[in-house]
Amino acid sequence: MGHPSAAPPVGILPAAVSSASMPRPPSSVSSGPDERSALFGPPTTLERDLWARPESRLLLLSARTCPPPLAEATEGIDWPTFRKLVFAHRLVPHVARALADVPTVPPAFCHALRQAEADNAWRQLEMARVLTVVLGALGEAGVPALPIKGPALASWLFGDPARRTSIDLDVLVAPDALAEAFAVAGRIGFESGGKVRGLTAAEAEVVATEFQLKDAAFIHPEWRVSLEIHWRPFRDRGLLTLADGLAADLRVDTTGLAWRNAEVSAAGAAFVLAHGAMHGYRRLTWLADAAALSERLDEVVWGEVVALAAADGFEGAVLLGPYLAHRLLGAPVPEAVRPRIEAHLPRLRRLAGWCLTETPDHERQMHPATAALGAGLYDRSGDRLRHLWHLLVSPASGELAEADLRPGAAARARRIAARPARLVRNGARWVTGQR
């Protein structure tokens, strides 16, 4: 069936789907979004279209924390299409558990899914082992580091690193500890994977502070594990309250095996939700994470999550996760969150239209859909304009090779001047279909 990471990202919906010509979901399985229409309004176009397609409906039901009986939901499934969705959305562990005892699933598909689940479990446990080694080495060198996403998130949310599919490890360190963190990675066998490779200390500082970069990638040739060392949570440097919250988490002892028993902090939860929103929840695994957060975090922590997001003018983005998790995965709505969702409901319903569709990859920052989604996640109009200005004048990772990375005002002016010209060239390529 292949490795989970081999499948390219695809949307759960095509760019345009007409629900009028599609059948209604079987009443014995679910009435689709209509059964939850009393909360947060009637079904959106997104919800109707998702529930109208048998493959996306089965995927949504399988991604629930407690899936319902799914025998009838397997009727009319195009299994090769469903397989692509499962892998693209990194939901092998969820679907394998949901369909394990469903007699209407083809035996060949069941066998392949069980094998894929076993392969994924082995890979995630190996990555958990490597994460322990990395955090231990950083701790011995006096570099506080916080694991984000990956096996740490799986352990926090599900109690098992194998319950998610991750393709790399992510750790956050303080910006002033980058040089030592890179050195530690090298000492335990990781090799630079690009972005900051071959830069002087002065050039690295320019890249870390000015470019649309948040991390440097490394690869271990023997372990075949990718490691990303982050110096800030997102490319956008405006989420200061969230960044400060994660920086405070760096002081928590996560060295060695301690990370397995760590709890999800308010800043950690806000990061997970903001990350999913920034990517338009195009991988359903991120929405499954949001559903798990809705069920696991207590009301006090949820109140802190909302406060962090509101302080950064990013409340709507953080609320998008629990809103969609409730509407699409039947997750409970925390009481601390419900009134805030209601306050942002018109915008959340609009933002939902950007999610779970075959939109361009978030890395393709020139595409209008990407810019519109990114700007729309902010609560304040000034922050939206600042986000768009940041996209305009801040160099992207693809510009490293040709940019003047020398420090100083003159070099920075040249980088800013070169940015619009590059955007125009890239935009022309989009229009002419060259990308």
C-alpha cells in the first residue's frame, strides 16, 4: 500500500463540487450536518458537499474520536479513491481502528490497511526514540527545547506516539540558542538539509530575523529521520503572545523521556489550532487533533487559549478548529469556547469555505487564495494589512540563493526592492500555468 508520506497532499473536496447531484447520506449512519444545525446555524456549502460524497463522508466518520457503526457508510465507496484520501490526510491510524471490525470493507483493503498501520506504528515509535535522543542531547548542552507536533503531540493527545502520522520531528529553541542547537544536531549525526546551509553567523541572523523562515531542516542519513529546529512558531512574527507562551514552555523539563508525560499547555494548544488554520485544515489529521483538544482540555485551559489568541488578534483562527471539529467530526464544544465562536460565527463560516479543498500548498505564498486565507485569519484589519505587507517585502526561502544576505541598511533595502519584482515574475508564471 506504500508509505503514508508517499501520497501527495490532496483536498478532501475537489475545487468545485455540486451537491445537488449527489446522494444524501444513509439515515441510519448520520443525517450529515443537519443533526447539528441547531448549533451555529444551518449546514454550510462545505458541509453539504463533504457529506454528499461517500468517500469524504466515510473519512469524516472514521476520523472521529469514537466512530459510529460504519457498515452502511461503506456502501458505494470507490476504494482506490478512499485509499488516496486516507494517506493524503495522514489518517491511517484513525481509519485502521475505525474499520477494523467492519465486515463490509473489502478484505484486500483491510489487509493493506493493517499493514500500513503496522508500518506507521514502527516508524512513529522510531521517531519517538530519536526525539528522546535529540532532546537529551540538547538538554545536556544546556539548550532548552520544546517538542512541537509529531510524536510529542500524539502522546499528549492520544497517549500513544503511533496514533498520528508524522513525517518529521520539530523542536523549538530560543533564537539566541540556534548556533548551539545546530552544533548539537551535527554532533549526533544530523546533516543540514538546506535553507541555512553554508551561511555565516551574520548571514544566519539576517535570515532568522528578516526572511519568511521559522526553522532549519536537518536529516540523519542513518536513522532516515528529518529534524526541524524552529526559532519561532510561525513565519509571521506578529503572534507575540503565543510566541511568549511557547517560550515560557521552553523552561519545562522535556529532556529525555520527560516529554511523554508533559501536558498540553494553553500556548501549545493555541499553536496546534493556529497551525491547522494557517494551512486551511487541508489535512484532516489536523482537524482530528482539534477534536481531541476539544475533548481533552479542561475549561480553564480553554479560557487561557482564547485569551492568548485574542491578545494577538488571532482569536478567529484559533476558534476555527473547534468550530470545524464540532461541525464535521461531532466533537463537543467547550463551554469556554462556545460564546466566542458565536461572536465570530459569520467569519468562521466564511473561513470554512477555504478549508479542506484542493487549494494550493501554503508554501506557495504568491497564490491569491493563500494570501486571502492568511489575511482572513486575523481579527483586526491592521493585522491583515501587516500580514499582506509582510508577504510583499519579506524574502521567502526560495530567494536565499540570489539574495544579498549582508547585514546593514543598504543590503536590506536591496532585498526589499527585489521582492516585488520576484512576486510579479512568480505571479506571471501562475497566470500562464508554468507552475
